[in-house]
Amino acid sequence: MASLSTDSLDIRIRKALTAWKRLDELDVKILEALSLLGPRNLTIIAKNLQVPTTTVSFRVKRMLSESILFFQVNPYITNMGLKKAFVFAEATPGLEDVLMKCLRVNGFWILLYHIYGPYEGCGGVWGIPKEHVEEFLLFLRILKEVGVARSYEVIWSTCFEGIPVKSRWFSVEDGQWVFNWEEWLKEVETIEGELPYTLVEPDDWPIKVDLVDVLIIKELEKDGKASMVHISESLGIPVSTINYHFREHVLKRELIEGYQVEIYRFPFPICELLIFIFEFDSHDKMSKFALSLLDKPFVIFIGKALNMNKLVAQIYLPKWEFRKFIHALSTLIRRGVLKQYRYFIEDMYQTDRQTVSYEYFENGKWNYDFKKHREELRKIFKKTGVSTTKNHTNKKSGKINAQPL
């Protein structure tokens, strides 16, 4: 995988602190157009907004340089034969960093972060080859059996719906987004529509990619603006081949969900980044709730738990709006719209993201090496002094037996 980090987090935060109030109405219109058309169509965006292309380009570059705007391609990993899973693991006190090292061993992770709230621990998102789901669960079970993790939870999910930037809830007078919670409460109960395909449970997880496709997607995850020529040069593959695979495979086989425009409307130090789990009594209530979030400025992405009326969402809120959001959720519970919710605080200072696991793809399939994972875990346990055996009491004899990892 390729790391997606650019500037150090401290630099990004300092830049965001000085830049976040500089957005105006035209900036927001550009961001909205970018969410719809992607970062590769600045000329079309400029024409639709009736402003010079140089103006659009300048403003986009400014927001990128000030680290309040990020472009990313969201792969539709369902069509790559990968099942998406959220993991929430409670660390045994004192072993928080060891737990994170262990989770990194399984290289199919997409996001990794420390979490706190209900407990201190680690969370993340994985894309696991569909044939190896049980081995992934065994990998996690090992962490609990040896005592690195006290507990863990896995939620298998659809792909994510990245929330586009919308001008709704943006106050031109104040030059920033506002939060109309009462308006949202009414909308949750009245909104109609169909869920986007990313939130519809798939019938299968087919492998519709080849190696060139995976490599192109990897490069676009690193830079959603990258030209086919640049990708060709980076990969050492003829541009004609890159163009063909992008057009005939990546696009026609729906290997990417789209281009997500991720913008930090408020600076990190005054905000919370959270993972919420919302549960509902019916699919209809869940759908209305999901639809109501698709244009809201406090949601980054949404996923639907497989075989359940449950949503998982990444939320980004100013601290002073957090309690208002919780109050709104409580109101929805009293009205019978929402059944219950839980949340984890994601440590935005200890969050990593990486590209699709391209180095594990070969000859049209994913190489998932559970034996290697287990051996790497043994090395970590040995180095950190974690015992690789666990004592189990035989209920019949009352004797204690040591069980190997």
C-alpha cells in the first residue's frame, strides 16, 4: 500500500487554523461543482459558474495549499472482491500501542485510528477478500485470546457513500456553515427517495479488476487530480494502456464510487472526529435517516451494516455543536425514528489511511497469507513480552491446560 500522508499533521492543523474562515460563496459553489464533476473538469466547472478557468484553478490550489481541502478517489471495493469491515477493539490497559502494531500486521486495512470514549482502544476499516473472512475473524480472535485486546466488534458493511460538499447550510453572511438542527429533525421524518447504490447490499463481491486496474486506482487514491500521463509515468506503463484500462475497466466496471471532496470546515483543535453507529427498527426508518445526511456538512461518509438496519458514519463537528447533535438524536429516539446509537471518538492525531492493497493482488486474485499474519503476531508478542499461550480450565477435571497460539 502507499501512504496517503502529505504534510505533517501539525503543519496541516496550523494551516487550517489560519485558513478556515477564508471561504466565500464562490469557494462553496466551486466545491459543490467539484463534488459533482470531480477535480479533472475545472474548465467545465468554470463554464457552469460563468467565471474564468484561472479563477477556479487559483481558488482550488489555494484551498489545497492551506490544507482545508483534500481530493480522494473512493474505490468501489465490492467490485474488487473485497468485503468492507469496521473493527472496534478494546485494548488491554498498557497494551494500546501493541494492539495497534498487531492490527497493522493485516495489511488489508484502509483506515486505522486510536479510539476512546467507551474504552481506550483501536479502530479501523479493512477490505478483506471474500474467501478469507473467517481467517480475518480468527486473526482478531487471537488478539483477544493472548490478552492484547479485551474485546472486539466487527461490523461488515457496504461500501461507503462519501458525502459531497453542498451549499446548503452555508451562511453567505457569516462566511461559514451553520447547523440547523430543527430543520434536520423535520427532514428525517419526511424525506423520500432511494438509497445510493453504495448503501445497497450487494449480491456478491466479484473480482472485476486486473493488476493494471488496481495500480491505476492506487495512483488516483494518492492524487485524484492525477492525469493519465502522470499515472503512466509513475507506473512505467504505456499511456495508451492506462487510458484503455481507465475507460473500459475502471469506469465501465464501476471500480470507483466517485471523487470525494473532503473539506475541513472548521479546524481540528476545536472539533471532534467521531464514528457513530445508528440502529433502527425498520429499513424504511434507516433509509430516511441516511437520505437526510447526504447533503449535510457534518458527515464525511456513511456505510450500511450488512443484514442489519444499522448505519455507520464518520462525523466531524465543532465541539460546541456536539451536544446539540446528541440532543437531536435523543429527540429522534423519543419520536420512534431512531432506535439507539453509540459512538467512538476517533483520535485525529493518530489516524492513518492507505491505498488499496495492490501489492497483494496477483494473477487475478488477492493473496491473503494468514500464516504470515500469525507469524508476525508471534514476533510482536515475543518482542513486547506478551505470552503466546493462554491457560484454559478443563471443566471436567478442573486442571489447567496451556493452549498454544
